[in-house]
Amino acid sequence: MAPPSGTTTILPPLDRRAVLKESAYIAIFVFALAFGLVGFKTEDVPGGLEIVTRFGQVFVAALVAFVGRLGMILLREQRPVPVLWGSAAFAAVMLALLIGNLAAPAADLTRYLPFGSVVINWLVTLLAVVFFGRAVWVLRHRSRAVTAGREAVMDRVAARVQRSARVIGPLLLGIAIVFPFLPVADRWLLDIAILVATYIMLGWGLNIVVGLAGLLDLGYVAFYAVGAYSYALLATYFDLGFWVCLPFAGIMAAFAGILLGFPVLRLRGDYLAIVTLGFGEMIRVILLNWYKFTKGPDGISGIPRPSFFGLPFTRNPPDGSESFHSFFGLEYSPLDRIIFLYYLIIALALVTNFFTLRIRKLPVGRAWEALREDETACRSIGINPRNTKLTAFAIGAMFGGFGGSFFATRQGFISPESFTFIESAIILAVVVLGGMGSQIGVAFAAVILIGLPEFFRELQQYRMLAFGAAMVMIMVWRPRGLLAHREPTIRLFPQGPPVKEPKT
Amino acid sequence: MSMLTVSGVHTFYGRIEALRGVDVTVEEGEIVTLIGANGAGKSTLLMTICGNPRAAAGRIAFDGREITSLPTHNIVRRGIAQSPEGRRIFPFMTVLENLQMGASVVDPAHFQEDVDRVFTLYPILKERRHQRGGTLSGGEQQMLAIGRALMSRPRLLLLDEPSLGLAPLLVKQIFSVIADINKTQKMTVFLVEQNAYHALRLAHRGYVMANGQIVLSGTGQELLANPEIRAAYLEGGHG
Ligand SMILES: Nc1ncnc2c1ncn2[C@@H]1O[C@H](COP(=O)(O)OP(=O)(O)OP(=O)(O)O)[C@@H](O)[C@H]1O
Ligand SMILES: [Mg+2]
């Protein structure tokens, strides 16, 4: 099908009616969607709420969708020229208006902008620029092999990123370590960094189950919850410290993982996903209703903060004892505790990462990957699928439990509300979008999915919409995940004999 | 005592009876070929020997010890390796990783030696050692499937249609390698084939299966000379 490069391509004729129809469908779809979501807005006015209508915006949105879809079809059909000019003109006008508005707010240029929200205007402009770039690309590579080419390019990028992980990894780690001492790192940014790092760790933990073993787990939050409650309950009932509770929390979560693992041993794909989803909800419902033990919806408060090897981060330690700042002779700063939490989660995440990297090369880890590819073949080479699956669930869950303990000690208060399905969904999204099995991809996806939205607070509820849209786009554009690339675990001959490994 | 004894084995898929009382023996050091029409139950027999699906009745013994109700992975650990129908190599793993997976049940100390042996049998695999299994050609995948089975240092090798979909030249090569493994490594081979002519010529003994039962057996030469077999499996081919 693909003509060899260099020859002139004969384009099939364009079915104008079909093209218009397809674009119109999208426009109607967007219109219907936006009518309810954007068309009406409640506004606080003295004496109550008032409904404000914004139908103009709805029409603009439908029009943008129509033109955008038209552009996409034209690009797909190898007709980049109209898109080239159209997007260039649009982007130029938009940029002029937006920058003009920044430079001279008094001129009130926003009147001419299509959307009410500045962020959306910027996004639309960005989209136009992307279209322009694509049009240029298509113009230069006029061939049907574009899609394949793009895949190949991204594959190569992914492969290169993975290979250079030896360099990039320590580099990113270095940045992560000095980050709290950079002048930009204020309380707000540190909090975001802690949040992102938490999801990176959870993503890496879930990656063991989903990415390596290929078991689609929609209830990962259950283990997060078990870890959090294990720590909270042990700490409040028995007055134990964080470091003592951490391994217990991990073990409890691992047990929960095995508990989930047994009934789902025979299930795959969709069925497995449904049962794990149910399991996640079950744990939450138990926490909610076992009032005597977990205090139900009231949650558990007063969870002890972590200490620095026994030194608490308090301003005024009780008489006769030291706290972190007095022991080191420092000025008291409330940031100390945050920075400590930051390092704590970075350390936990690193442990998860090193564990995963290491275990991939051991028989268990290799069996996980083989199981993901073909369970029947696994049996026929002597792998016990039951034990393999159970270890994957248990170990993935253990890291979820560590993450949960961290969450509890960071918040100081937990309730079942923190462990809803949406958490599982977000963690899974981090894994899937990053590229299943790719450690760097997961970190990257966590930064994009968790970090970026924090900077778009202005978008309010549309944040989630944008989150969804971004996810859909990535899945359409690169279904295996952004940085999906599997690095082989063994190389022979060029680099000498393989390392001796213990028997299974 | 025979190495493998299958006696009176019945296997069901739900209510379909795929094997209706099968008796087969394989002696140490033999190549035994099983031929039969599509749907006769040949693959089912190989899979039943490996315990997946389980035999509903009858018994299967390996080295005189009953393995009828062992789980598949334990049967493999006893020394039976299978290159299953449809190859079933791991598509996202490299050739080398596939071979390494095959060695899951043996001491890793043997790894280098065993890999070298597979690469001597199939030099093309050595060239492709870092290529993903899924991107190999059909013939290369077949070689990899056999190679992976060999990596577990089996005493009995079960092969399900190793020549399926291969060019005539490659078919010859696959069979000559099987004969070679049998001679040099003293490997016992139980072979299911559609390619009756080659497979029977290679075999010490053969069985013919129809409708879940063994209908004929004899030495390879006998079966090749049998007029019924010639009519049913060989005419038009190499007849
Ligand atoms: N998983 C299954 N579920 C139900 N029926 C099955 C299953 N596998 C095989 N069968 C049936 O069992 C019978 C024997 O199948 P089998 O695969 O053993 O045949 P075969 O001799 O290997 O044929 P071929 O030469 O085409 O590979 C067939 O009728 C088939 O339809
Ligand atoms: Mg078959």
C-alpha cells in the first residue's frame, strides 16, 4: 500500500460529503455535551444562586470541534495545505490577541477571544500550533506510512530513554535530592512534589502487578487503605512509631494481596478487573462500617507524625527531650517536617524502583513477564502460575501498603473517603499512560497527570475533563503508553556470560 | 519398562469426548510419530500427557511413575518438555529471553552450555538472539519453540506439528535436526505430524489416530508401506 518514498503519490479522491458529515457529527456531539456542561452556569448573586447562560461559548466550542475534526481528516487524507494555512492564521491571530492582552490589559482584547477562560484560549492556540506542526510533517513525508513512522519514532525515543536511564535516572534523582533546597521550593511546591512522588511510588508498585505480571488490578487502593489503616491503628492503639509499623503495614497489605489473589487465580482480563474493583470497594465498605474498630466515617485522627530517628519535628519538645531542630542546633522551621516527608517518600519510591529493576532479572520476575505474555506456555515450561500470580499480588500490595502508611503519617488523619475507586483509577492511569512496565514512563506520567493539573487549578472542574481528554488522546495516539519499551533482561556474548542466579 | 505409558486414557472438553481410550507407549531413545486427520485428537493427547486438560479416565506413567494427576508444571519438572501447537513463544521477549524461560526448571549453571547447544542446532537463532520473538518468521519461531523446549533438559520431547506452515526446505531441516537430537543427545521424541511421509520415515514407530482412538500402529516403515495410510495420508504428496 505504502508507495516507496520519492515517487509521486496518487491520492484517492476525497469524498466531500463523508468528510463534512464526519466533522458535523463531532460538532453535534460537542454541542450536546457542552450544552449541559458549559451552557449553564450557576453564579453567586446576592440572595442566592442565579443561572447564567453561555450559549455563545457552546456554539464556539462546536465550531472549533468542527474545524478541528476537518483538519484532522484532511491531514489523514494527505491534504495538509489548507490545514497549514488555516492553523497558521488562527494561531497567529490568537497569539497576537493573547500576548497583546498580557502586554496591554487595558485594551480589553479578551472581547475578541473565542473562549471566556484564558487557559482554554491558550490550549486552543496550542492545538492550532500542533496542527501546524503536523501539517508541515505530512507535507514533508507525503506517504501513507506516516502512522507507522510516528510509532517507530516514539518507539525509538522510548528505547533511547530506557537505555539512557542509567544517565537520566541518577540525574533526575540528583535533582530530586537537591530540590527542597532550591530557592523555588516553597511549601506549595514541596507539597505537590510529595504528592507526585507518592503517585510515582504507587505507580511503581502497581506496575509490578499490571505492567510486569499483566494482571489488570482495578482495586489497588484497597492495599493503600490496608497500609494506611494498619499504621494508623497500630500507632494509635499500641503507641508504636512509624518505623516499627511500616513493615507491619507492608505485611498486612501483602496478606490482603494474597487474599485477593486466591479467588481470582483463574480469572483474566475483564473478569479479573471487575473482581479486583469489587475487592477495592469491599475494603472501603468494611472500613466504613466496622465502627468499633476503625471509627467508620469519622476516620482516625491524631496519627503520629514520623520522627527523625526518634527526634520529633515539634517546636517545643516536652521537657528533658530533644526535637529535630534543637538536637541539631537549628532554627525551628515548619518546613523541616515537610522536607523530611519529602525525603521519606523519595526513599520509599526508590526502594520500590530498585526492587522492581532487580526482580525483573530474577526467576520470579521473569516468570511474571512470561505469565503476562502466555499463561499456557508458562505452564508448559514448568512455571507454577498460581504461585507466580500470588507473589505478584502480594509484592505489589506490599508497596501499596508502604505508600498507605506514608499517606497516613503525612495526613495525620485518614477516613475511608480517601480510598475511593478514583484513586485506583488514577494510579492505574499513571501506569498505563506511562507505558506498562516502563519505570521512567511511570514517573513521567505521574508528573504529567498529578503534577500538571495542580498548576491548572483555574480550570476547576474542567481539570478532570482535561485529564480524561489527555488520557483518551494518549490512548489514541500511543495505545501502549507514552514510553512503552521493554528492555531485555539478558544479553549474552557481547557482554560476557550471564550472572549466576539462584534456582526457582 | 517403557519411558512413557498411556493406557486407556479418556479426555473430555465439556461433553465432547476427544480421546476415547488411547493406549500409546514410547520407549527410551525412540522417535515415535503420531499421525491422523484434523480433529482426530492428536494435540489433545499431547496436552493430556502434560496434564492440561486432565485425563478423565485411564493412567499415564512416566519412568514407571504415575503422572496422571500431577499439575502441568510438575510434570515438566519430571523431564517432559513440550513444543505446543501454535508454538506459543513469548512474543515480547527476545530469543535469548525465551530460551532462558525454557530453562526455568533447571540449574542456571547449565545455561551457557545449553544455549550454545541450541545455537549450534539452529544458527539462525544465534543471529536473532536479541530480536523479539513475535517478530521472528514462522520457521524461526518454530525453531525457537523447539529450542525453548530443549532448554529444560528434558528426557522426553513432545513436538506438535513442528513442520506446520514451513517451506519444504525448512521442513527437511527441522526433521533432520530432530533426528540429530535423537541420535547425539539420546533424546526420546514423541512427534505429532501432518507431514506423514517425512515423519514416518524419521520414526522408529508410529501410531495412527482417528476419532480419538488409535486405529493402527507399527514401525515407521510398515506404516509407510500400508496401502490405507498411503491412500489417506500420502497420496498426492510424496506417494
Ligand atoms: N478447548 C477445546 N474445547 C472444546 N473442544 C476442543 C478443544 N480443543 C479441541 N477440541 C476438540 O477436540 C477434538 C480434537 O482436537 P485436537 O486439537 O486434539 O485435534 P488434532 O488431532 O490436533 O487436529 P489438528 O491436526 O487439526 O491439529 C476436535 O474435535 C476439537 O474440536
Ligand atoms: Mg493439533
